[in-house]
Amino acid sequence: MGHLCGENRIARLMRMNGIMAKTKRRFKATTNSRHRLPVSPNLLNRYFTADGPNKVWTSDITYVWTDEGWLYLTVVLDLFSRQIVGWAMGDRIDTDLVLRAFNQAVMRRRPAPGLIFHSDRGSQYASAEFREALRLCGAVQSMSNKGDCYDNAVTETFFHTLKTELVYFEKFTTRAEAKRGIFEYIEAFYNRIRRHSSLGYRSPHAFEQANVA
């Protein structure tokens, strides 16, 4: 925000005010790649950049615990600005979950044919229903190599950020409560306010506004 300050001063002020960095935790795998459905080649090949919006989207599924049970979240992320352009939540980890997130992204962004859509090899993304949705949109499917989470590192990083900045520090009584919290985090904070070092310390929304004519 334009204030010059050194690392040591920040550390001292944090200690004085009882402020600590949020901790890291490990993830639990949600991918079911043990299926006989078709698998697409890895077109992305860990090249996590795009020269414009709606050129490359990545997607994945994660989970959030509530007192009512698991809430599953899938997101669609635009590699150009790191913006979450589509998301869906539900109590079932099925094809409908990823279809809702993808369809929301398509309605919002109206991508041109040739969009690369990258995910893991989960049965939800490999299903005939999801492949048909990609075909109708003119999108080209790309999938990570088997068992390699680094092939979808940007989306995994978003989930890590979401959990260490929100989920691990909240106790959600109901799924509806968790949905409200995640919605506010994605739409009000992450996309519009949270700064990214890879974007020159701008939010995804600000970066896109500054770099798209």
C-alpha cells in the first residue's frame, strides 16, 4: 500500500501484537483415477502461464469438514490472472459438481473455442458428460500425469491458500455456513482484494483490469 517497512520491524510488531503466521497442513487426496474412462494427454505440461484471459483454465476438487459431514468444493481457475472464474459446492463428489463449476465459468466468461481445460484424471473430469460439455464449448481437455499433484500445482496452491487462510481457523456447524464463508472468501476477498506475488502484488481482478484492453 506504499508504506516502506523492513522485515525485522514487521516481525517485531507482530510479536508485540500477538500476530502469528497461519500454519500449513497436509492435504488428503480426493482423486479417483482408478477407472477405465478415457484419459486426455497432458497439454499443459506444468507451463502455468497464459498470454490472455480464457486461454487456459485449471480445475480440481477439495473437501471441507462441517458438523454435518463433508462439503466438497470444485473450482475453475484462469491461469492468466489466477482468478476463480467458476466454482460449485455440494455434499457429493460427482460429475454434477464439476459440471456446475464449469458451466458457471462458461456463462461468466464466454471463452472462445480452443480454450485448454486442465485437471487431474478423476472420474468426474473423464466422464462422458463432462467431455461433452467441453466439446460443446470448443474446449480442449488436458489431464495431469497419473498421481502427480505438481501437474496441477496452481489449483492446489489455491486450495492451500483457502484452507490456511479460512478453513483451518473456522468451525463450520452446517454445510450452509461453510458455503457462505467460502463464497465470501472467493468472491469478496480472493478475486478482488488478495494480492499475489506472481501478479505484481495485485489482486486477480486488478491484474486483469490492468492487462486486458
